[in-house]
Amino acid sequence: MNFRITNKSIPRRTFLKGLGVGLSLPFLDAMIPAVVRGNSLLAKELESPHRMIGICNNLGVLPEKFFPKVAGKGYELSPYLKTIEQYRDKFTVFSGVWHPDVDGGHPADICFLTASPHPGSGGFRNTISLDQYIAEQQGHLTRFPAMTWGVNTKGGARSLSWTGAGVVIPAEEKPSAIYKQLFLQGSKEQVDEQVRKLELGKSIMDTVQGQTKSLQKNLGAKDKDRLDQYLTGVRDLEQRLIMTKQWEKKPKPKTKAEMPADVDSPAAYMEKVKLIYQMAKLAIESDSTRAISIMLDSVNTPTLDLHDEVAITDGYHSLSHHGKNESKLKQLEAIDQWHMKLLGEMFGSLQETKEQGTNLLDRTMIVYGSNMGNAHTHVTTNLPVLFAGGAFKHGQHLAFDTQRNYPLPNLFVSMLQRMGIEANEFATSTGTMRGLEFA
């Protein structure tokens, strides 16, 4: 597709369609003509995209080691934040935040990106997660609308990602499988077979849709509403099938990174986390997706082998119920510090990777936190949350009332707006995140 450069900006979506195969490549300065780079309005339209990574460690961290004691920009780093001190201007730490009415202790982890209230109640049905909401809005721009991963998640059964219909999306645990999805192209026969399956799926949707429409004449108002919701879901699925079919025909991006070897032992928890974070960097760098969710299922993690001077003698979950036992607290602190170390390594890897005059950390919003403010007492208030990257003004501690908490979903609204999505609310939000500004 050819473009005639004028004083008007080219819509980003049109530009991406025009790229064809280039859709799967990292964004390069050479992709923008010199005449465009000289026009600030056009350059803004064609700048590299924003992405998000949502990470939940469902046993959280020791609060007294995580939260700073002073609010604002001049705060003294807590022991855990000192581990990532070199990135202090790249992240904001929150205190006094929660998901309103998301209670129930351990069951609340599945609501970390949905903020759906009362997950432990009878008849609970989850709502759409932040990553899937983004996928619905911008998923057509990348090969994978969103990617859902996890560590020790019972074979992928536990996940942060949920559809609008309240259906869980299984988490992929194997880094090698993620690598294959991102970079390994199947044979022509395999690609054709996949397209055939997609076409068959769409024909089934067409048939079911036709049959259900014939029922509408004899239905009451409530049943018609239910049927309309169902048909809306069918139409959404059809659109996803169509987009997936188009991507199947496009070559996958190339990478110099080698395929990782999977780690099978649940005890090698930190090695698994490290590999998943490395896959996140590769997925973002290749612009294969704009939304990633990662469930770190510490509850289902056994006694860890940290290869550290601190010996771990009990299961992760058991340690979280420390009863102020000094030995258990020391072990938990060692585990938490490993989490901070690996998070810092991911920050560094993204920051070192350049993209159109900036770097991937500045183009990627990372939410790291937990569904529990204190795993020992199972409270779901005063959640430990760290927010990094994404071209926000960071380097601060936003301290809200630890008794009457501030809605964490407000952060999600700010993130959606940062991605260019017109959204004024998400779940139980009351607006955008107070005190958090675009850079």
C-alpha cells in the first residue's frame, strides 16, 4: 500500500495494515520515512506502541520489608526496593490500595487483573481481565492478541486471564512452548491445516448463529437478552477466527535467542520465573503481543531450592504463615529478595533494548503485585503493588489511606488511556490513578 505524505497524520492502524509482513517485526527507525520524522505530528502517530505486563505473586511479600515509610519523591527505599535501586526513577510504589470488595484470601488471586468482587462467595463469576480487555481493543494489531503465562499453576489450570464471559484462559507454563509460538514457523502443510481448522470453526459459528436466530420469535424478553449476549460472543469469536487466519499466513519474526530448556521441578521456582520473564522480553521486542499476564502461583510451590546461603526448609505456603518465627521470616525475606532481583533483571533487559529513539521499558507498563496485603493473615487490603515503565512520571511512593484504601482499578484506567484506548472506567474504578502522570 502506498501513502502520499501530507500535513495530516497517517492513522496508526492503516499504517500497520500497509506494512503486511512488517507487522511481525520490531519497530525500526527505518520504517518511518525522513519526511515523516521531520513532522512531529506524523511521528507521534507512528511512534512505537505501548504494552503491558501484569504479574501477580499470590503470596505477596513481607509488608514491613516492602513499603517505604515516607511518601512522595524523596522517600527512603525500603529493604526490598533497594534491590532495584538503580531503576527507582523508572517505577512507582503504591501503598493503601486494594480491589474494592475483593476478599476471600487465596481465591482473590484470580481477580488481580479483573477486580471482580467476592471471589470466595457462592455463585461467583469472574469478569474480563485487563489483558483481555486490551486484546479486544487492540489484539488485531499483533499475532497474539494477548498471552497468558504462569509458574507452578497446576499445569496451567490457574490463571490471571479471564474472558468477558467469565471463562478462564489457561496459562502456558513451558518457556519452550512460548518460544515456539513466537518464532517457529510450521511447514506449509501445517499452516494450511491450521487455516482449515479455523475455517471449519467459523463455518460452525455461522451455522449455530443461523439456528439461534430462528428461535428469537418465540422467546420472552429475558431469554432474548441472553440470546443476544450469546450471539455477541459468537460474532466476537468469528472476528478472532478471521484475524487468526490472516496471521497464520504471515511469516513469524526472527530472533537470535536460542530456545530455552524447560525446568520441570516445581522447586526450581526462581529459575522458572527467570525464564518466563525472558520470554516476556522476547514477545515485547518482536511486537508479537501487547498484553501479557503472568500468574506466579506461590501457593502451589513446594520447598524452594534457591542455591543461596539461606537454606529453605519448608514449603512456600507454609512459610507465609510464619507466626513471626525468625527462621521462617529470614527464609521468606530471601525468597522475596529473589523476586525483586529477577524483576530488576527484567527491567534492565527491557531498558537495554532500544526502540525508535527510546527503549522497551519506557514503552512497557509492568504491574507487579499481589492479591494479598499480608499472606500470614490473608487480608486483601493494602496490597503491595509496584508499577514500572510505560512513559509515566515515576520515582515516587504514592501513599494512600491504609485503613480506607484507594481503588487499584484506577491504575488500570490510566494504563488503558496510556495505550490510547478510550476508557474512563474499569471494574470498580472511580477514575484514573491520582498522582500518576504521563511523562
